[in-house]
Amino acid sequence: MILTTTLAVPLIGALVLALWPGCSDTFARRWAMAVSVVPLVLLLVAWARFDTGGAMFQLVEEATWVPSLGMGFRLGLDGIALAIAAMSALIFTGAIAYPVDTRGAARQYYAWMLFLETASLGVFLALDLLLFYVFFDLTLVGMYFLIGRWGHGKPQYAALKFFLYTLLGSLFLLLAILGLYLSADPLTFDMRALIRQQPLAGAGAFAGVVMAAFLLGFAIKTPLMPFHTWLPRAHVDAPAPASAILAGVLLKMGTYGLIRIPYSMMRETFAAWAFPLAVLAVVSILYGALVALGQKDMKRRIAYTSVNHMGYAVLGIAAAGAMLGGSEAARSMAMAGATVEMVAHGLITGALFLIAGSFWQRGETYELADYGGLSGQTPKLAGVTTLAAFASLGLPGLAGFVAEFHIFVGTFGVYPWLAAIALLGILITAALFLRMLQSLFFGQLPERWKTMPDLSAVELSVLSVLLLLVVIIGVYPAELLDVIATSTRALVEGN
Amino acid sequence: MLWLVPLLPVLASVLLYPWWKVSPSRPAMALSAMVVVLATLALVAWGAGAGWGGQLGWSDRLQLELGLTPLTTVAALVVPLVAAPIIGFAASHEGERLPRLVALMVAFTGVMELLVLARDLLTLLIAWEIVGALSWALIGHQFQDRERGRHASQAFLTTRTGDLGLYIAAFVVFQQTGTLAYDSLGQMSPAATSVFAAGVTLAALSKSAQLPFAPWLFSAMSGPAPVSALLHAATMVAAGVLLLMQLQPILQGVPWFGPALMTVGLATAICGGLVASSSGHAKQLLAGSTSAHYGLMFVAVAAGYPAVALVHFALHGVMKAPLFLITGAAGHQAGGYELHRIAATPVSRALRLAGLVAVLALAGLPPLGAAWSKEQVMAAAAHSGLLPAFLVALAGGLSAFYAGRWQAAFQAGAGRAGQAADADSVVARGGVYVLVLLVVLASPVWLPGSKALLGDWLASAFATARWWELALSLALVLLGLFLGYRFSAQQLAAGSGTATWQRFLAQWLMLPGLAQRTIVRPVDAVAVRLATLDDRAVDAGVRATAGLGDWLAGAGTRAGEWLLDGLPEGLARLSGRAGRSIVQLQSGMTHHYYSTIAVGVIAMAVILVLGLLTGGSS
């Protein structure tokens, strides 16, 4: 029941807030924080119970729903889902705790946050395709309201665009899911059964169509160039904690879905499509980095680095699925790297967006040129930002490096030239983050920031927890890699 | 247990930093920092005797490994030995944000130890890049000046460009052997070894400031003087040489490796010498000379004498560090590092004497130790032909020339009136004297028998110099010293500015401008253009989505109404409810939204029908 409870607690928490109009802002905030800790703790318990030598899917919970159609309420975890779900729960706790201007509607804000948490964790815990899809779409609803009501700039426009574009993505996903479902025999939405069955093996053109729909759906969510255009607007106008969740959790659904469905359930077709996908990933890596370099707005710059980083994750997944046999060592590395990238990107970019929010709270602007010389005025902010920026540019000793190193080593064993080209990405990200640090923290302090306060205790503790994990994973990722290996053994090596 | 060596300084700096911040007593800070670094030195010595090693598993496939070889033991001893006095000097002499500066320098020493002790490419890469990041923080220490931030980034980016080579090298090794350990490097195919060699050489050349990467060392001058001393003498810049020195047995099997490295090393030694000979800036003079001397070390590695490179690294370190510190003290007093400013500033007698000893070692004048190792480089180069040997001798002459220039500036200040520049405290002065004492104590390497002793200790060969090589070299050194001193003294006395050719050379042959024009600006331009393009694409995407929505809405009204009514189940109901909430929010584009939902429902229906049909036929 541990997984069901994980999903139920935030939902109940959200309902309490939704149905209790009289509750005060302070209570709503404290309540949400307390509730959001529960899934985190439960997932850590799940982590402790997870047997790294055991089966791929563990802690399975199952209830029949419409047996004749093969639908069921099925939850469970493999190593990859566990790692990402635990990271997501942490990001949610951090985002909820982070100070934000709730515009007098704290109750609603926190209710939507908790609702979004259930939906997001549901995506990673679902072992049933239909359930997966429902949660996948519900996240859009939660995020839509968070951006639309608490965003700045042109929030409603941004929210609707985000909604429409990603809904278009989930439309393709739905079509693909149905295609896959209808090819299964017996009909089932059970992911484990579908992975065993490989329903579309040898299905020719139809398998290709289904694969294309899956890839399109997940490429929009991830997002891969050229399907990323919904991302910057949504990020810039979203409130910072929502941005952190969007980048830290929601984007992962694209890459996680890629591993969970097309990679696992359509091995043969995926192998045939791996190379073009890898090429698209490399294009995303370089394009995302270059466009980020061209941004003058802090939040947009961070947003575009997501295109770059998620490109690494997709590259790793494509390399891991590039063939059905051979180069197991390299392909396992690529898959492990892609998973670590998801976790690392969640923590690092989550932290970066929260930091951007702290800048907004203080200065109401994201323009890099407006800031300067803050090293002396706000040393804590400078220190935390520097650490997060170096983590994002892939400095060893921090989580991003562990991820990228695995991905590159793995990809090099399969597509050496693509790995070598993608490597240029780490140079461009280095340039763009260093320039960001230069404009924020170097130079003379402008008159208007002479009274800027440093990070508050809450801000500092949330960021410290996120970045401490980044350091721990960077120095000693064995624990994380061990959990992930349970899945790569099954997914890549086939045992 | 060997992990203690890098961990001690890193952890100590993290733990001591808060204390240093609240009790900014200089002597306490200087002493505690030096104790940490010297304790690291003691740990290395102890560990070498006790045969320490270290392993840490990341996964089945990736293992981090530390170990000591005869060569790396010496390097691991030299690093803290040179770093301790420098850090003591920094804590006693530097100004703003001192706790940060000292903590970073102590941590830097630890990470450099990790780099030296690494026995696999992953550990190496980790240390290699962290060294770069810490140097960024140190070079940009005085953040109020935007230029320094730019210089710090330039240094980091230049060296990271080379780091990409190390990444590629690691990929090749893993692909070939399934591990990253140094011990397995011998199993690679010749072609793979060649790629590996190219990667590590690129990384080493960029870190050790060789052509064409050399100019980053000029940018690195933006850091405080003790930072320059630390980077040049004992840590960052040394990384490249220390790496190739260790890998030389593997790399010598690659046919192009020796000649290519020899060429780059000699070219940098000569160019660096010319740069230092023309620069009007004392720190840049020393920076040019650093590139030149590391060039000589690469020549030794290329000729097959890694131990010679190691000895020259050690002796260069103990002589270069005090030169930077003395220059720092004088420049501090003079308000700038230009030679003519320093020439106008009196420097205390003791510092001048210490500087004289160190600068003669830089010139390569026997019987100082650095002169011996330079002769060894020449003898090693002579194995590859007369031209290399002659070029090494010429580089030695240039070294003497710019050493003479440096000395002339400091000598000129001797007679001036006013407050004499000096290191502020006993600890700071002590640091300089200890380093100079080490320079003097190295002289006995000239004694017969030292070569055999060193050879045994390092388990490596040394070259034998011929008498005419020594004679030529000594003649060039004396000539260089005389000319350099005369030339500079005259120029300073006349107060004449630098000539055009001097400015050209002093700017590293315009290389930085070239890189700016051919790489940085084009990339920036592409980035800005892509950003604009992407912005437009964003709007195009919206317009397309909206247009699609309009069309669908129309189509939906015409044909799809009955279908919508007919399928009021599951998803549609859920979405409908969300849709109504959206109406409360705003209503401008809702028809798009509804039409998208409609497409979803239609699609689902089509699939279901298709499914029923195919299901029926199977």
C-alpha cells in the first residue's frame, strides 16, 4: 500500500485545502509543506525496501478495474522510476517550501501544488498504460493553473500555449498507446505484460507509425528541438517554484516515458529508430546550448539549457536502445547516464529556477544586464548560484558530470562521432553559465541593489538540500547507480 | 588510506573557512592553513613509506583509484612543499575576502594532490576539471573589476577546450578495455592509442599553457600574486607535464607523439621566451617564462626522459614561486606591475637579495639547481638531433635575457627614496626565504653522483651532457643576462616606451585577438541569431497552433458536433470540467482548446473503431 498512499496523501491534502475556504494563508503553507513531506518519506522507505538484486519491477500494487479490457489500477517501481520519483518528491517539497508571492490565494496555490504532486508521482509509479496516460494529462491541468494564475508577464497566454502544445503531444501519445494496446494479445494495459509481449515486434509499417507517434509525443514533452518552442514562454512567465517543477519533474516525463514505453515495449522498432533519435538529440544539445548562450534574460537562459540537458538524456536512451545485442557495457552506461541525468537535471535546474525566483523576488527583473557586483552584497546567493551553475555545466564532483560522463562513454561505444560532436555542448554550456555569473556577480554594485537582502534561512536551506544531494551524487553515486543497475540489467542486458 | 592526502586539505578548508571568517587574525589563519598543507606533505611522505593506495567503486564498471609511483611521489611532495609558503604569504599579505582566498588555495592544493595521485582516467578527469574551476574562482577573486571575471572565464574556457581531449581519451580507453585504469592502457590497439595520445596531449598542452593555448596564463594574471605563484609553480600549469610524464611509456609507442610534442615544446619555449623578453609587465614577464619552461619540460618528455621533466618541474617551482611573491610585494607598493613602476619603487634589501638568487636560477646560472635540470633537458634534446639541442640552449639564453630585465627593474628601485616594499610580516617574509633556501639547497645536484642517486630513486634514466653543450649553454646564459640587464636598464633610465614589435610579441603574437575573432565572436553571433530565430519560431508555433485550432473548430462545428455529443465519457468529461474552469480564467482562445479536445476524442474513436475491425478479423 506504500505507493498508493504516496499518491493518495497529496491528493487528500489538496482536497482538504480546496474544500476549506476559511483556512489561513499560513496554515495552507504549513499544511502543504507537511503533506508534501509524506510522499518523500514513503519513497525513501520504498528505496530502503528496494532489492537491488531482485526483479525489475518491485513493490507492485494491483487492483482490477475493467478486466475484460485489461485495464487495472497497477502501481510499481523499477530502479529508474524509483530514482526519478524520489527526486521529484524532493523537488516538490522544496518548491512548496520556497517563498513565493501567492497573490492572496495561498490556499488555491498550495492545493494545486499538491494536486500536481499526485499527478506527477502517478506518472512515475503507474504500471498501467492507461493510468500512465491519465496522470500524464492531469499534470498539464495542474501546471496550467499554476502558470495562469500565479505567473507574471503574460501568464494566461503562456499557460494556454503550454497547455495546447503539450496537449497536442499527449494526443499523439494517446493514439500510440491505443495502437500498442490493440496489438496486444490478450488485450492489456499492464506494462509488465506489454514488455514481455513486445506486441508490435515484426509489425512493419504499423509499428513504425506507432513509434513515430510515441516519439513525437515524448519529444514535445522532453522537449527536443524543434518541438521545444512552448518551453521558454512557459518558464519565463511561470512563478519560480512552478518553473522548478516544470523543469525538474514534468520534463522528465518525456524521457521517462521514452524508456518505459517505446524503448521497453517496442525494442525492435526502437533500435531501428535509435539513430535518427540520437541525431535529433545531438541537434538539441548544440542548439539548446547555443540559443541559451544568446539569451539576455536569466530565466530564459536557464530554460534553454534544459533543451540541452534533456538532449543528453535522450542521446543516452537512444544509444542504449541502438541494438538488440552487443556492446552491453557501453549501452548500460548510456542508460544509467540518462537516468542519472534526469535526476541531476531535476535537482540542478530545479535549484537554478528557484534561484531565479529569488532574484525576481528581490529585483522584479530577470535581465542579466540589470544586475552586477552582487558577490559582496549577497555572498550566500552568489555562492549557491555559482555552485548550481558549475553543476549545470557538468563540473566533476557534481551530479551533472556523473550523468554526462556515463552518457558520453556509453554513446561513444555505439555512435563515436555523435558523442564527439555532442561533447562540444559542455564547452558552450560552460561559456553561457560563466557569462551569467560574470554579469550577476562581477563588477561594481549598481546603486539600486545596495540594499538587496541575501538569501533567507528558508531559501538557503531548500537550496542547500538540493545542492548537497548534487554534491553527494557527484562524489559517490554508487547508491544511485546500484538502484538504476537493477533496471539496466533487465533493459539492456536482458537478465 | 591514500584518499586522506587530497581529502585533508579539502575538508580542512571547508571546516576552517567559517572560523577564519569570524576570527580574522592573520597569523592564526596563516599558521593553521600552513599546518594543514604541511600535514598533507607529511601524509604523502608517510603514505609513500607505508605503501598506501586507495580505491572507491562507483559501479561494477567504474573504479576510482589512487596510487604512488616513484615519479608521482616526488610530484606529490613538491606540491604542498611549494604551496605552504605561498599560502602563508597570501594569508599574511593579501587584503580583501582573505578567508575565501586562503580556503580556496588550501582546497586547490588538495585537488592538485588528487590529480597527481590518480591512477585512472576518471579520477584524473575529476581532479583535472575541478582544478580549472577553482582557478576560475581564484583568478576572479577581486570581483569588483568586471575584467577579472572575463579573464577568469577565458582561462577556464581555454583549458576546458583542451579538457575535451581528455574526455575523448577516456572514452577510447573505456571502449577498448572496459575500464579506465592506467594499468590497462597497454592493451589498446595502436590506432586507439594514437587517438588516446592525441586527446591527452591536447589536454596537457592547454593546461600547461603551451602554444596555441599559452595566452590563458596572461588572463590568469588577474588573480592576486600568490594565486599566480600557486598556479604557475606547483599546481594547475604543472598538471599537463605531470600527466604526460606518467603516460610517457605508453605514448612513446605512438610514432608522431615524440616529434609533435618536441615541436610544440620548443616552439613554446622560444615564443614564451620572446614574449617574456618584450613584455613591459613584471607578472606577464614571469607568465611568459612559465610557458617557456614548461615547454622545456615537454621537450624532455618528448625525448624520452620523463624524470628530467619532473626534476625541472620541482626546481622551476621553488624558484618561480618566490619571484611571483616578491613581484607581488613590489607591485603592491608600486600600484601596478609595469616594470617602470617597479623600477621607481624601493624594495627592501632582503627581498632584493632573495629575488636575485631566484632570478639567477631562472636565468639558469650554475651552480643553482634549475640550471642543472635545464642542461639535462638540453642533453635529452640532443638525442633527437643538434637543432633541438641548440633551440633549448637558445631558450636558455632568452630565459637569462628576461631574468636580466626583471633584475634591472628591481635594481633600479634600490636607490630610490621612500617606503621600501616588503612582505608585511614574519610569516610572509619567511615564506619567501624558505623557498629561496630551497633554490640554494638544490645546488648539490651538480655534484657527481647525484645523477645515479636520482636515477635510482626515480627508477628512470638521465641524460649525459657533453662539454660543448655546457659551454654553449653557459655562454648564452651569460650573454643573455648581460644584454637583458643592459637593455632594460637603459630603457628604464631613458623612460622610453615599448616599441611596436615589443607590443606585438608581448601580446602573445596577437593570439588572443585571433581566437577572439575566429572563435568567440562567430559563436556569439550564431548564438544571438539563433536566439532571435527561435523567438520567431515560438510565435510561429503559436500561430500555427492557433490556426490549426481555428480550422479544427470550424470543422468540428460542421461535422463533429454529433460525435462530441455521442461520446460523453471518460476523458471527455474530465477535460470538459477542466475546460469550464478555464472559461472562468479567461475566454479568448477557448475554442482552440475545445477543438483540440475534440480532435482527441475523434482520434480515440477512430482508433477504437479500427481496433474493433482488426480485432474482429484476427
